[in-house]
Amino acid sequence: MLFPVFMVFYGLAQAFVWHVLVVGLNLSLSGRISVGTAIFCLGLAPFLARRLDRRGLERWGKAFSWAGYTWAGLVLLFVMARLAADFVMKVAFMATGGVPSPAARPLSLALTVGLTALLAIYAFIERSRIRVETIDIPTSKDIGIPGGLLIAQISDVHIGSMNGRRRIDALVKKLRDQNPDVVVSTGDLIDSRAGLAVPATDTLSALQPRLGKFAIVGNHEYYAGLVPALAFMERSGFTVLRNSVVTIAGLQIAGVDDPAAARPGESAQNEARVLRTLSDRAFTILLKHRPEVLPGAETRIDLQLSGHTHKGQIFPLGLLTRLYYPAHAGLFRLTPTSHLYVSRGTGAWGPPFRLAAPPEITLFRIGPGYPDPGGRPVPTITSHAKTARQTPSSPSVAAFGDRPS
């Protein structure tokens, strides 16, 4: 449901850019056709890049990715810049008592292009400025480590044509600087098949937190090819949790597959079975790519870590993703002792821009004595989103009985 809405929005934005250019430059018929053809081709470039990637034409795929996705981001920024430019022009005319003239059109276009360039430069730089967010999680459970645990979450790194070795080197360096006990990846470490060819496994495998690295499968691992994606993650030193649980010290980490390739209801059944095996005595973390809480899971876990939304990545796309995933970004309280955290993502998908949604590494300090982190209540799921995601065979955890202590 979300993708068709995005495609309609994307198509209308392309048409809007064409209209603004035609009017602002006062183009002739041949000029209008030329500009329209160029916009149409650039609009198709991301889809061509995916096809080239699937055929193993990595070099061509990378070229089309950079051209197409950069254009897609510029289109969105252009639309916002145009709205801002129109507002500025109207305020200026109202303040001076003037009347818009034909000369105002190229002036408005120039202002739009200038604002677009400024936004693009800022958003391109913002994409590389990974924030470190720190969340304190108090617990009365014995986690087996004196002084508490430090867990680092990365999510949605999207290694591929747009995110290569240099960005992975910077990410690993930042993780090392934090010196976490555990590193977890909550899906979409790989973006596409092109990501499998990025020479990043040596860098990632050299990152060795003392209690290990754990990862789960996101939807993009399926898109890249599940078998090679799993091999990539394992060569990178991650233990991949596929509907399974690992126990380290007094900590349980459970991980579930993304439902991208599952039959309706199957992923919920798998998750419920995993949660049923957990002990009440250990601090329990659930790694789940999409920020959805299975009914009853909040009583089985202490912390769910998710991603997937990117917080929309480029404003105002977050307004669309928020409709589908109400628990959109940040910390949410499930019960007095259970939380959900939704990462903004560590990398970027598609356009090499981030605006009002900076990338992040999230550090969780877990142990006794930490202050209550608070957290917003999980928003009510809207009816259309609920219908799109729930199936009659999606059980609650309680349907599988109590877990052992």
C-alpha cells in the first residue's frame, strides 16, 4: 500500500517540476518536449538501476543509481523549495504593495533553484553525519555483567551502489569509538545485489565487541538474495538470528525474520513461538526489523529494537511513513518495564540525502540504577494500516501459552 502511494506522489512531483521549468523559462514546444523527455528518463533511472543490478551489470547499475536516485531526491527538494519561494514572493509583493509581473516568473524559478541547491548540499552532508543517541534502560534483572551492558544498534545501513566501502569504514570507526559490549543490526544491512560486491566484510569482521555481533534479516536481504546476503553477514562476523534466541551472560537476544518473503501470518506465528521459549529471569531484547509489536509481546520482552522507517529520510516523506508505521522513530513505552525503540537508520536508501531525519547509531546502557527513560505511548494504528498488515492467522503470543521461567 505504501509503495503505490509513494509512486503517485513521485509522478506528480515530476510533473510539477516540468510545469515550473516550462513556465519559469517560457519554453517553446520543442523545449517543453525536450525537458519532459529528460525528466521522464531521469525518473525511470532508479528502476533501470535495479534491473541492471539484478543482471549483474554492477558498473552500469551504479551509474544509473547515482543519476536516478539523486534526481529523485532533488525532485522532492525542488517541490519544497518551490513552495517556500512562492511564499517568499507573495509576502514580498504584499509588503511592497506591488503586483506580480512576467519578470517575477524567472525570479521565482531562480529562487527555487537556489533553495533546492542549498537544501541538497545540507541533506547530502547530513547523510554522512551519524549521530550517537544514548538511551538508559533500568532493570532489576541480573544481567550478569557488573556495572551494566552497553549495546549498540545499527539499522538500515543499505550497503550497495550508494553506500560503499568508505562509508562502512567510517561507521566501524564510530562504533569502535563507543566500545560497546554487543552490536546488533536490525535489518537491511545489505541494500541490493550490488551490496554483496562491496568489499566491506573484512572491515565489518574486524569489529569484535567482547560479547558478539548479532543481526536479523530485513526486507532488503530478501531483495538482494537471501542465501548470498546471509553469507555476507556471516563473513562480516555477525551471528544471524533467524527466528531464534541466543543467551549471553544474563541477556537474551531474540531475532525474527522480516515477513517480506513469508506467507500471510507465518512471520507472526514464528515470532510467537520464539517468544514462548524465553525466560522471565533474563533481560530480553527482541530484534525485529519493522516497528510492529505482536499483541502480547510487550509482556514477554524488555526491549524491542526496530528500524525500517528511516523516519521518512527526507522531509516531508515522514508524514507518509508515519501513517503506515505510527511508532515512527524514537523511544516508546509498551509497559512500565518494556520499551520499543525505532531507529532512524544508520545509512540511507535511494537518494543520497537525509533531511530532518539524521542517521544514527543508538547506544543502550542497560543495568540497575539508570534513570527511567520515559518514552511515548505507542500510537494507535490507523484502520487502513491495520488492515494492510494484519491477517486472520496472525496470533497473539498468549495463544501459545506461558513461557518457562
